[in-house]
Amino acid sequence: MKNLSLKMDDSVFNETEKITAKISKNRNRYINEAVEFYNMLQKRKLISRQLKKESKVVREESMKVLSEFEKLLDED
């Protein structure tokens, strides 16, 4: 496990302290779970962006292929 020094806004710290006391979870565990959740959220956003980018490329290529098929049909 890595040690980390963290500066946190006072309001965020105070809210964290209140919540961790109410749910009986230590601050370290709470912050670890929060970062883990945020990492998953960011991964999903990255995957979504990549999927949109790749979908655009596929769509453009599909339109080219469709156009070629239409030309073939028009020739008949």
C-alpha cells in the first residue's frame, strides 16, 4: 500500500468527517473507496469517448460502402 499526503478543502474534509462518523468507516477506507469509484467513472467516460470515436469511423466507412452498392445497383 502507498502512503499519500493529501490537501483537502476544509468543507470537503468536514463533510467527510461527518459522513465517516455516521457510517462507522475510517477516513482512509472511505477515501480509498471514493477514489476507486471515481476511477471507474473516469474509465467509463474514456471508453465512451473511444466508442463514439470508433463508431464515427465505422459509420463513415459504412456510408462509403453503401454508396458503392448503390452505384452498382444504379448501373443495373
